[in-house]
Amino acid sequence: MKQYYVYILASKRYGTLYVGVTNDLKRRVFEHKEKLVEGFTKEHNINTLVWYESTENVESAIQKEKELKVWKRNWKVKLIEKDNLQWRDLYFEL
């Protein structure tokens, strides 16, 4: 069964945040870490995976990404800290 992921990257604890969606979380975060992705994350050195959620439905993943992108920053911080209080890099746990 195919998995889709909505994820949040951070530049540092309480730093700049980025919300994305992918069907291969490990590959995508690796691309961010190696600065293979042009744009916002590369310019702002955003490459720490601090939160993610998976689903088997691509439409729900895209919808969740859109919702998170309009959330207030403090709501995103609360979401991250619900399960990742120390803002550890979850990439190494994948």
C-alpha cells in the first residue's frame, strides 16, 4: 500500500518552518538536507524534520498540507511539541 507524508521541517528549534507533502519521506528530507531542492528551504537552511504524519490517501495528505500552511505559527509549534518537545531531528528515526 502506498504511503503519503505531510511533514514539517525547521531551520532550528523555534526557527523558520516549512510544510511539505511527499510519497517518500526519507528521500525528500535527504534532498532538503543535501540542498538538492531549490527555493525556500535551501535559502533558509531548513532541513530538520520535526513532525510528520502518514496516510494512504494522497488527497487527504494534500488537504492536510494546505490546512497546515494556513495555520498560525503557534499552532504549528504546539503540534510539533506535542510529540517532539526537544525538536529532535526525526529523519534519523525513519
